[in-house]
Amino acid sequence: MSSLYGNPYLNHFLLATVEIPAYLVSWLLTQNFPRRLCFISFVLLGALALLCTQIVTDSHPAVIMFLVLLSKFGVLTGIGVLYVYSGELFPTVIRNTAMSSCAMFTRVGSSVSPYLMELVGIFEFLPSILMGALLLLSVLLCIFLPETFRQPLPDTIQQMPLMRW
């Protein structure tokens, strides 16, 4: 956020405020649309917006701020959908353990992410490019997951192959 132009207080306010509509949209999406499609669409939007911030020149600070807000909106909406989607992917017998494992790995990612900003010393655009590439990788991997929208949830591991792809 320190590299964004303009008033840092306004930037912080906007970056915090964008979370409200993102989570509201993710709630509405999970009620009415397929989870995999929603996750892929919004994370792809966030990744492309983040990567586009590297293309826009510094002479357009408003465009850069818009792209940063769009990226955060897309990623947060995707995360909101992912919370519901990941819980539906696992069968009942291992759901709590699997969700705890997912939570553990998100904490590992949160612990590592501040160190990504240190990559600015190597190449100015490397942190954004790396985060955008990881978002695109998550979109690619999600293509291979089954759809869970309005499908019966598996109770056992043996029922997993019956999920609709």
C-alpha cells in the first residue's frame, strides 16, 4: 500500500471498504450460482487486474488504484466462495480434519506473504507478478475440482467418485 499514490489514509479506507461488497457478493453468488465457476471467474478477475497494474504507467495513479481495488475485490469474492466450496468438497467423515488442514495452510501462506514484498529489492514488479501467477495457478487447479452446487454432499470417502465433475 505504501507504493500507491495519493492520500494514504484514503487508500487505506478504500482498500478496507472494498471488503464489504466483496463478501456480500460472494454470499449472493454462493446462494445462486455454481461455486467452481464463481471462484474461477472472480479469482481470474483479481489476478488479471493485479497483473495489469504492472502494465499501467505511473502517470495514471487513478487507474492503478482502480485496478488494485478490482484485484482485491475479485480475490476476496473468490475467497468468500472458496470457504463454502472447500467445505462441500470433503466427505462428512473427514470434513473437520480437512478444513483444519486448509486453515493451517492459509496461516502458512499468511506468514510467508510479508516476505514476498522483500522481492522488490530483486525486481520491482516481482511480488505482484508472483502473486498474480499464484492466483492463476489456483484458477487452473480449480478446473479439475468437481462442482458441488445443489449436489448431495458425500458422507464417505467411497462416495467421492460419484461427485459431478
